[in-house]
Amino acid sequence: MAILKARARKRNNGVVGGVNYEILNNGKLGRSFWSEAAANAVVVEADAFKETDVIYKALNSRGHHDDMLPTAELVHQSSTDAASSLLVTALNEGRDVIMDGTLAWVPFVEQTIAMARNVHKHRYRMGIGYKEADDGTITENYWEMVEEDEERGAERIKPYRIELVGVVCDAYLAVVRGIRRAIGTRRAVRVKSQLKSHKRFANAFPKYCQLVDNARLYSTNAMGSPPKLIAWKDGENNLLVEPNEIKCLTSVTNLNDEAESIYELYNTEPDRIYEPGSVWKDVVLLPSRASLQLELKTAIQSVEKLTK
């Protein structure tokens, strides 16, 4: 997951696109570039459009857990289109934008960054997107340049500066968090789709760093602690990494996105889940876990009795 931001060089205009918007609200991670823009930024998040979709709300209100995945998938394209429309409109107007998403599909991200780099010269509109012809030919055109007269073109906004903030965590932990989110918000995603997205972003992160002005990558493996900075890139400098922490990213690049259980997640390094620092080893296999779960169960049952 990641956040990509572009901001006009000399005016309070910009774009952010990326991963988890909450990371920007973490005071310990605040940087002037983000904090100055966040208050007035346009937040682009496809999931937010799902929440306002009348069909999505109607189906979700039925309360059937078996409907969560089909319901989310039913409005996926419409919510994605709505987010893209908001994004290109905000860019054309020179606004600060925060795009909260996975950044898993490289062609879309590359074309979006290219648009942000050029939008101070030309206006854009949504393209045809991803299309597959009958003969199997695939066309990907997410943004189209709009022709305009010279007088109108001279009134364009200032160039953008682009920043990327990425978040990575152990694949097992990502799946668990996805399940918890589904229970709490009824916004669900298939596990295999989630694994594919995490793997694609992890593999694409170094490439993305070459396309943006600045980049930061955080690990959210620690339980109850703030995200940890594990890689960064400033200006024209090379990407720098924290040697002891970057394995969190490299492991995700090699995960098995067809895994049916945690034991199949890392086929190339099967002992990965038993290494120090692994969430599975340090939390799930913790000897005291059974007694802690019993305490939690007892506490929950006590609360339930009081509320009856």
C-alpha cells in the first residue's frame, strides 16, 4: 500500500496518491510537505465511494455475511470510476490530492504519475481504462489529454512535486487485518486478491521511487507501536534502506499469492514464519497466548452477561 502526493512547486496545489491515509495523520510521522497540504487536500479513495453507493448500502444492510464479497465486487468498477473522475478533476484544478489505494497496478500508477507531471501544461480526462479486444489484444489508457486553445493553455497551474508514502507488513498480518476490517466495517476483499496486491506493490516500489521526487516506506509489523521507517529516497538520491528491516519488503515480493494457509505463504523461504520478528512466531506461537486468550474470553463473557 502507498500514498503518492504531487504538489505545485510555488502554489498550494498538489496531489497525493497511495496507501493508508491514516499514516499521514500519525503525528510522529508528520512532515511539513504533508501537514501543510492535508487540511485542504482532496482525498481520493474508491472505498469511500462504495460507502455512499445506494446499491452497496442496501445490500449491506441485509446483514448477510455471505454477501460481503459479492456486494463489494458489484460496485468495485463504479467506485473506481468515481475515484478516477475526482482525481483528474482535482488535478486539472491544481488541488492538493491524497489518493488512498494499493498502487498495485503498475501501468495505472505510471500513467497517473505521468499525468501529474504534465497536468500543468494540459488538461486531462478519463481514458477508456483497461480493455481486452476479441483477439486478446490489451489496451490500457487511463488518462487522455484534452486539446485546448493557446490562451486557455497559458492559464495552467504550476508544476507538481510528487511524493510517495508506502506501507508494508507481514503477509499473514495483512490478511488478519483484512478479516478484522471486514468484520468491523463489512468491507471485504478476497484473500488471494489481497495477497496479489501486496506482492505487486512490493515488487513495484523500487520502480515507483524512480518516478517520484521523494519516497518513504514504513513497516507496520509492530503491534501497538507506530510505523517504522525502513526505506527512503530524497530528490535525485538513491533509495536508502534499513538493512535489518527491509526484509519485510523483500519477503512480500516473493510470497505465494495462491497460498491456502500461512505455511504456503513463503515457498522460497519456508522457515520465514519461524524467524525472530515474524508475527506468527512472536505473537501466534507465543507460549502464553492460550492463557491470554482465555482471559480475553472470560472478560468478554462477563461483559455480555452485564449487557443482557
